[in-house]
Amino acid sequence: MASKKKASQEPESRQAAYTTRNRARLIKDAQELLAESGPSATIEQIATYAEVSPTTIYKYFENKEQLFAAAMNEAWRDFLVWANSQKVPGDRLERVLDSGRKLLWARQTHPLFAKMLHNSLNQMPNFALQVDQGDGKKAFRDLAKSGEVKREDFEERFLLWTHVYTGLLISVFVTEELTPAEAEVAFGIGLSVWGISEAKAKKLMSRPLEFAQVN
């Protein structure tokens, strides 16, 4: 009886692995296309790039927006894992801000992700950050709950902060009006949104960044 149950589970396991593998490949292809063309690419362009039919894409994603969101979200998560991979001294606020500062240097550390950001921010300024409402917002909510940043009017502060940070990313990756170092200065000024004093912001921004090796 047990052997029959095991036999019936094996095809399901293989199918799940097949689905996972195909979905992962589509996400990787979508990341490359975001870096090459941006989120304005059509489903036909995605299919051609991935060498599959549009029907195949729809087996795994409802539409191109869902695919691109998954591709960007995975790139964000990979970046955050890398950004936090080193165990460096510092409290939670410092580590969260370090990750935000490191993203400003993505051209040097994560060229593909930087191109994805360039095209996404250029074509749809809010797209790149909309898909990161989960991890980013949770990090600041935790900081607010612990009193490390202002807790009052959290939603309004977070909305303002996303506009500030999006502006910095556009200035670095799209218009190139700011170098990463100049953007870090502006990043520190923007921390006033969270009730962080100018003196504390300068101290936080003087903290040296440690960049892990990129695999």
C-alpha cells in the first residue's frame, strides 16, 4: 500500500520540479529583458526572448506585469541577501540604512540589477518600489515599533520616504545627476522624514560600508 502511494506521489513531485524550473527560467529571462528593454516590453517580446510561446508564459503568470513584478522582486531579494550577508557591527537601524545606501552603488556591484532599475525607473518610476512594499516596509515598520524611527503617522512617513528614495534612485540610475557618493549625502538629509536629527544622520552616513564579494 505504501509503495503504491509513493509511486503516485513521484509523478506529482516531478511535475512540481518541472513547474518550478520553468518558472525560474522565465523569471531569469524576464530579468534580462527588463535590463535590456524595460517593463514596457510586450508579452510577445518576452516570449521571443525566452524562446517560448505566449501561451507558455500564461501557464505560470496571469500577465506580463505579474511576471515582471516577480522578476524585479526576486532581484530585490537577491540584492538584500547580498547586502546583509556580512556580519558587521551595528544596530538594526544602521544595517537597514546600509542596505539602502549600498543600492546606490549597484552599478559597481550588480550591473544587471542596475540596468533593470534604470529601465524600470525611466519607463515606470513607481514600478521598482511597488514590488518591494513587503520587505522594505516591514523593515521600517519594525524600526518604528521599536522607537528607532518616528512611529507617529507611519503610513504618511513611509509614503514620503519612498518618494525621496525613488528620487535618489532616478538621480543615480536614470538622469545621473548624482554620483552614488552625492546621493548618500542626500540620503542622509532625507532621514529627517523619520525624525532623525541632522547630527545623527551625519553619524549614520559616516559609517563605512562593507561590500561582500558578488558571486
